[in-house]
Amino acid sequence: MTDKESSTGRDAANTNTIYTAIIIGGGPAGLFCACRAAGGRILVLEKMPSCGRKLCITGAGRCNLTHTGTITEFMTHYGDGGKFLRPALMNFSPEDLLAFFREHGLFFTADENGKYFPEDGMAKDVLSVLLAECTRAGVEIRCGEPVRAIECTNDHFSVKTGDATYTAEHVVLATGGASYPATGSAGDGYTLAGMRGLPVTETGPALCAVIIRDYPFHALTGISFDSVPLSLYRDNKKIRQVTGDIILTVNGISGPGALHISRYVQSGDTLHVGFVTGTDEESARKYLTDTIANGKNRQVKTVLAEREIPVRFLIRLLELSGIPRDATCAHLTKTDRNTLIRYLTDFPFTVAGTEGYTTAMATRGGVARGAIQQKTMESKAVPGLFCIGEVLDIDGDTGGYNLQAAFSTAALAADAMVSEKTGRKA
Ligand SMILES: Cc1cc2nc3c(=O)[nH]c(=O)nc-3n(C[C@H](O)[C@H](O)[C@H](O)COP(=O)(O)OP(=O)(O)OC[C@H]3O[C@@H](n4cnc5c(N)ncnc54)[C@H](O)[C@@H]3O)c2cc1C
């Protein structure tokens, strides 16, 4: 089914049918669940004029679908949520996901970091496969229909949109999180879950740029550093450390390393960044001390620039250290040298916050894991109601982990409905 068919000139709402399942949200989780649960009458209700808008911008339009690694390794990329995801990942693994797309003519290869991207394709090709599979499976997709309420009546669910009320045996909440709301996922799922009494944990933006208080590098936007250690301190106690690439922005730090740590930061935290790294901080210090000692009468910035430290960045660090920009290695006092080396190996930033939901790639928090059956994604309290994808209290690192979680949780819910694990017919 094309977006056009499903969104414009559509048929009148089929309000007399009792659907096997109504899936709320036409993102990757919702669409995959719909085509995998095929066999019954499946309706996808999507709020936006077309499905999969967020999917189309994943991986900068290329879609980092999943990652290399064992299930055990995968589980380490979802913080506290990894254990909860184990049955979903075992039931529908990264290899199963790649095989699904391969069977439909879309091939993926892993890059040097283990991230899988379509070989010759784009994120929109991933969406096309899902939509084609839904069409083949006879799934009805209705776009431009935001769901406003779910009610339970006599063994059935009533799902209310602005225009109509639909009836179903099962309802699947696949509304995504609250991040990047322009794509349609704006937190509606939390309200809908709450209406049916499902607990929702505190939510917040995750995987977004970190904003720095009194940021000293606003003129250096675009300068990037590979594989730097980022250590987060709260009340003088180290609470997290990650390593990753970063890029300086106009008001803080972005790039995979910053995105990873962003889910843990709070305003007032101190974020230490090692711009120059060795095997550890000590070896980095020694390397820089030796480099400066050997520089003799040459300028500090020239000598360090030869070690692939961007010269504009060095000039700014010299300014911040109170060292003249044309200072030579031989004339650097021990105090000045130590200050400069400390800034290069362990620069302390004060966190102001994050860029927030507008650009966040994921949402932390969501429908509480404790309220959901781990092996089916069905609500423990409301039989027949399932939650899948990012609406759940699950968020992964960058690298394809969020899409894998969306597909794996979708597969569990679909399989549960089809195999009547829930005691209802699918
Ligand atoms: C810029 C960006 C890049 C990303 N890149 C990657 C990447 O490369 N790899 C990766 O693994 N993850 C990536 N992610 C994260 C990934 O896109 C999400 O985790 C994933 O899309 C979640 O899938 P979902 O189906 O649960 O939710 P969504 O994709 O958010 O889909 C939910 C759908 O539900 C609809 N909806 C919401 N409310 C209602 C309602 N009331 N009624 C009807 N429909 C409703 C929405 O319009 C939306 O279409 C990225 C995210 C962003 C923002």
C-alpha cells in the first residue's frame, strides 16, 4: 500500500468490522508487527499523512538497521533494559532481521564499526519493504488518523480517532517515544497507556547533543575528535564513562560519544573530555610532555599541530590557559605546560542540559517494563493490549540498537497474537 493510497481519497472508516488487531502507529515496530501478524484482519492507524517518517531519517537517511555482535553483547547496549529485551532478541535476532530484508531483496553490510546499513539503498527502501509486505499480507493502513482513546468493552477494545471508533480483539501500542516530534511520535503513547492504567516511568530525551554552560568553543563548530573518553561526574563522584567520537557544536558537544552520555547527564554535572588520548590518561600526558620537551624553540601550537590536534583548537586552549599563542616549547613554564596538558587530556565542562526532544534520537523512560510480559509484550493487567518499540521504557545506544529493539519487540507481539499465547484468536 502506498502512502498515497492510504492517506488520501481513502475508503470510509470500516467501523463495523471487528479487527483481529489494531496497531496504533505506523513506524517500524507497528508496520513489522502488522505484516508478521498477518492472517487476521489487521488495521494500522497512523497519525501522520504517511507512515515511517522517523524511519526515513534514521542513520542520516541511510538507516543503521542493526549491529554486529552476540545477543549477550546486544543486551549491554540498553542500560537497565537489556535483560528485559533478552527474550525478544532471542526470538527475533539481528540475524533474523537481516534475513527478513534479504528475503525481500534488500541487502545490508556492516561498516568498520559493526553498524549495518543497506548496501545500495536508503532508509526509505527499508520502509518500502515494510509497506509492500503489509500490502501483500492484506493489512489495512489508515494514515492521518491520530488515536485519541482506547476503551475496553465486553472482551473487545474500542479505539477512537478524531473521525471514527474501531473495534478489535487486540490493540498494539506502537506510537514511539516523544523525541523528534515532527515525525509524529510526540508522546501520545504514554497518555494512551495511562488511560488503560499502564504505569509510565519518567521520560526524557536521550541520544541528543549536550549543551555546555559558559561554553568556550562556540567559534570552533565542526571540529571533531575520534574515540575520546567522556567521564561524567555528579557531586564529585564519577557516575559514567563512555568512549566515542565527538564534534564541537555552537553550544556544546555532539557526535556518538556525546549522544551516548546524554541519557545520563543533568544540569550542573561536570563532563570531563580527553581530547588527546593514549592508552590511558597517564600515557597521553607523558606523550604530550615528551612532545613539548622535544619541541625546543619551536612554537607550542606548531609542534602539537603536527600531532594532528587542530590548530584553531590549540590556539583557543592556549588562550584559555593564559599562554601567548606564539609561545615556544622552551619558554613554557611548568605550570603553563601542566595547565595546557590537563586541558588536552581532561577538559572539564559544566553541563547546562541537552538539546531536548526536538532533535533527540530516542526517549528514555516509557511504559514500565514491569507492567509488560517479557515473552509476549502484552500488558500484565490488560490482556490483549501490547506495547512495542520505543513507547516502552527501553532505549539503546546509537549503532542500530533502537531499531533492532523495535523489530524484536514487534515480532514477539505478533507471534504471541498469532500463536494465541494470549488465549485470544489472531
Ligand atoms: C534523527 C534520528 C535518527 C535515528 N537513527 C537511528 C538509526 O540509524 N538506527 C537506530 O537503530 N535508531 C535510530 N533512531 C531511533 C529510531 O528511529 C527509533 O527508535 C524507532 O523509529 C522507533 O520505532 P517505533 O516504531 O517504536 O516508533 P516511531 O518510529 O517513532 O513510530 C511511531 C509511529 O506512531 C505514530 N503515532 C504516534 N502517536 C500516534 C497516535 N496517537 N495515533 C496514531 N499514530 C501515532 C507516529 O506518527 C509514528 O509514525 C533515530 C532517531 C532519530 C530521531
